[in-house]
Amino acid sequence: MSQFPIADMVRDMMAAGAPADAIVVAVKSMERTRPALSPGALRVRKHRQGKAAKALQSVTHVTDVTPSNVTPFPVTPVSKNNNNSNKKKRYNVTNDKNAYIESSLLDSESKKETKKNIRGTRLVEGWRPTQKTIEWTLAEIGQEAAKREIARFHDYWKSAAGAKGVKADWDATWRNWVRSFKDRLEPIQAKHQQSRVIW
């Protein structure tokens, strides 16, 4: 027995040249005689219908596309809008100027471009801040403190386990380290200044 008996019957009747009214009557009678589906079968049907609906949503709009005038590949983006990834993007099929396909599935290349350098790395042996960051550090905390802190920074991040020891921008991590050092140092210096004034 076929999985789609009503569709098979309609196809056979149309092939035989049956009038439309006769096909409608036959479909109605078959629907009345169909056995009721079990709850499990109803869940399966609902699940399959949901999957089919999602598949239809993946390509949301196709206009002026016929098999004779369009080859679907290669596809090039007409416009890129990386500000909002939920927006559908419009793509031009290169063989036909008037054929456009809007699809959220075809923009995977643009997503890869935006996420290209987001992965972090561990601190490499002998890492040094950039010259600009070194100059900033010397202006913030001075040379002696910078030497001590760079050694502490290396030791700390070399020993950090797992994801904690992975950073995307080590210069920014160093600047935050220096700021934290300066924040810890200022109350100590203020207290030291007060003790000098009293004596």
C-alpha cells in the first residue's frame, strides 16, 4: 500500500481523464473511510509538517527564476548588512540580473568573515606589548613597576588553566592589568602620604 493513497488515486484519475467533480467525490469518500490516527501517529505527522514548514522558510522568496534562464551557482551577495544578522540578505544569481534569491542559509560566508579573528590564543613565550602600549605603560606606572608587573603578568597568564588563559587581545589584557595595578596602588600611596604628614 502506498504512503499517499489519496494522492495516488487523484493522479491515476487525472491520467485517465476523469472529470474534476468525480475526483472530488472520490477524495471525500476516501477521507471518510480513512482510519483514525493514533496519538503517536498524530505527533509524528505534526513533527513532519513542522519540518516541512521550516524547509519552506529557508528559501523565503524566489522571483523570475525559470530553469531555462538560471543556473543557481555561483551566487554572489548583492548587499551585505552585518549590523543585523536576523535580516534576510538578497543574492544575485550571476546568470540573470532579474533573478534574486533571499535566503538566510546562503549568508554563511558573510558570517564566517565577521567571526574570523574572534578566537583567542594563549600567551606566547616572550610576549611583549606593542611599542604604543609600552609607552602608555611607562606613562601610567613608571619603568620599575612596569618591569615587576610584566613578570607577574607572564607568570599569571602562563599558569592560567583552560579557557581562562585564552585571550583575543593580549595588549588589551595588559592594559587592564596595569589599570588594576594602579587602582590597587593608589590607596596604598595615599595612606603612605598621610602617615608622612602626621610625623
